[in-house]
Amino acid sequence: MATSSGKYSPELRAEVVRVVLEEGRTYAQAARDFGLIPETVRHWVKGEREKNPATTERAQEAVDRAKVSEMERRIRELEMENAFLKKAAAFFAKGSQ
């Protein structure tokens, strides 16, 4: 990961910044995944946001849209499970009378 001068490659920096901005990982999660210090990750992300504010806003919007889609999918799934459980409860209540 680190070169002999103690600096990280631009590719590593870009990948770490990408997982924070696009995948929504925290600084600590990204640091743990890549064997870095969270403050280093925070510094890299801050620098990227200052360089490209429009890009990072779009990335965050994409992450937010993905989260909303996942939550909507989960809500539909839970509603179906709830309906099934109501029917099962009614069936067993009817059978015990």
C-alpha cells in the first residue's frame, strides 16, 4: 500500500474516496477496509469535495437514491410478510373455535 516515501498511490486514494462517496461508507469503515487511519481518509474525502463539489453532490444523490430504493423494496417485503401473518393468524384463530 505505502511506498517507501510514506505516500499512498493516487489509485488507492481514488478508490478510498470512491467507496466513501459512492457507497456511503464511513471514514472508519473505509480506513479499516484499506488499512488506513480514519483521519487520512477524512482528509482525502475533504480534498476531493473541495476539488469537485458537483461530482460529490451527484455521487451522494446516487447513494441516497439507492438507499431509498432499498428501503422501499424492504417495506414492500415487510408488508407482504405482514399480510401473510394476518391471514395465518385468522386461519389458526378460526380453527381453534
